[in-house]
Amino acid sequence: MTARILLSSLLLAASLAACAGPPRSHPTYGQELDRLTADCTARGGILAPISGAQSGRPQTDYVCEIRGGTSRLTRGN
């Protein structure tokens, strides 16, 4: 075996080993929706569905509506 083939084989094996980690758990749709609802409520808003949005991802299917109250704009004197 030549050094080039040996080196290529070692690099391939190392890259495959790096990808073969433990499986990652992703939150379910309901868990993500609950988190978004809590975040929106904490900001003083209401989580509302976007018309026609059905992506399967609550981040893109809902919007946090914050109404009334505060504004970042201030009047200058």
C-alpha cells in the first residue's frame, strides 16, 4: 500500500468516525410550539397562526403579535 492510499484511508475513517456520534434529539412540533408560545407571552404578545402557512415548523407557521403598549420611539424635546 502506498503512503497516499494509506493517508486517504485514514482521513476517510476519521471523518466517518466524527459523523457517527450519538443521535441528537430534536424537539417535537408540540414542544417547539409550547416554547414559542411561552417566549411570545413573556414578551407581552400572542402567538397567532399565519394564514395558509403549513410548513410543519411552528417557527414559520406562527407569528408573535405584540399589540399596543410600548414603543421604542421616543419624542425629542
